[in-house]
Amino acid sequence: MKNLFKILITCLFFYNCSETDVLNETGNLEVTDFHLPVLPPNFEYEGWLLVDGSYVSVGKITNDSLTNNRARFSKIEMEDLNRAQSFAITVETSSSPAPSNFVLLVGDFNGNTATLSPNAEISNGVLSLANRISASYTIQNASVPATDTGNYDVNGVWFFKGEGANSERTLELDYYDLKYQAWLVKTIGNSNYNLNIGVIENDTIADNSRIFIPSPYASNIPDFPGEDFLQQPGGENVPTFPENFFPVDVRGAKIIITPILSGYNSIETPFPVHILEATIPTDAIKDPNLTRDFQINTNFGAKATKL
């Protein structure tokens, strides 16, 4: 009788479970070896399986995970886990329901492990943001009128080349749900000073900041992003810099470009993920036709492992 009862219970179990319930096994995945900065409030990393180019979320990667150098995800559909050729980590706002355009790290699975980097090329055609954007810059004082050029030296960084009607952009950025912020980082002694070049929303439209350019020069500002670092900025909530800091000699300074999602707004601190960077040569001269390229910041990374 007991054996018959067990058989009846087993039959009832399989009768009440649909075919999908029986077959939908789940698996686990772990992300480790983090080389990622902690994000500001309201921003998060998210991990994604890439299955034939489609994104399947495994979950958010919190600042606690970064601190402990481990994020483990469970209850992942085994079919997705087995079929995933690649893995990606994106930067998201805390309310993002779908993957943003800010694809920071990607990597193909080799067996059960994927080594993730910002400039990897993966087999299913998904491109990291670093592989979709590029930039170069020129050193010139583009806002200074000809009558005043003798008053300034190497004090400007701009994202175009040429002069007048022959000017050409030197940015190739991917906007979609992104904007960008450019910064000049000037080091004096042991201190780094972040100078906000401005938010960039278009390759060929001026950025939103002109705090370092004297107002009499406003009519000379070109329709391209960039900045002449000529004066101490004024106004409330604007950073101040040391005496005799301006005009800034930009030689030897670092330039960074940080993609930003909606909701980030700071004129003092760069978003911690900067993808493009360049260091201005110490012997640079003003030349509107000489462009220098940014490089991809490859210091970011992580590893994803199917368990």
C-alpha cells in the first residue's frame, strides 16, 4: 500500500507540473577579478549574457560586490547560460529596465570563462562603447581674437581642426542615451585639479561650459566642443583654483572623456568611468591643424565564469 501511495504522489507531481516547469533548469554564474571604480549614488553596473546578440540580464553588480571582489548570480535559465557566447557589463541608472548604450566591458566565453575588457572584439557582433567612439584634439586658443593672441600661450584644448569654413570635427561619439563630459586634469605638486571642459551632446555643437573664457571673447567661441583656460571662474557652486593658476599652461596635462547617463551632473568631479584619455606633450605648440589621438583606457576589467 505504501509503495502504491508513493507512485500515486509521483504521478500527481508530474501531472501538475507543465512540461516547461520540468525542463526549466537554472544555473549559476560568478563575476570576479574586478577592476572597476565604485559608482556614484543612483548608478550601477549590470551583468548580461549575450545570446546571439540579445541581452539577458543576470543582475546588478553592487558596490559591495566590488569591495568583496565577487558577485554571484543564481536562477539563470540553463538554456540561456549554455547558449551564451559572450558576457557584457554595462553602466546603468538604478531604474534602468533595459541595457543602456554604456557597454563598458565585453568578452567571449572560452569554455566556461570570459575575460572582460573595454576593447575586446567579440564573436556575436556586440561592440563595447570603447570600440564605437574615437576622439582627437588640437591645441589652440580658438576663442582669442587675433588682436589678443600675444597675451596667451598654450592655453586651449579643442575638438576640431582647421580654421574658419575649413574647420572639421575631431570627435566620433555615440550619443543615443549618452552624453559625454570632457576634463582637463592639471597636476601641480601633489594635487590634481579637474577643469570641466563641459558636457558634449553633439560632435559639432559647442559644449555647455564656457566658465574659463572671458565674456568679451564669447562671440569668438567656435561651434565645436573645447575650452580656452584663460580665467578663474566665478559664481556660486563653481570650483576655485590656486592664485596664478590661470591662464593654464595645458602642456603636460591629461585630458579625459567620460560617458555619462541622464542624472549625472557635476562640474567638480569627473564620472569615475573615463574611457578615452590623452596626455598633452610637454613640448606641444599651438597648431589648429595638428591633431593628437585619444587612447582607450584599458585599466578596467573583470572575469565571468559559468558555474
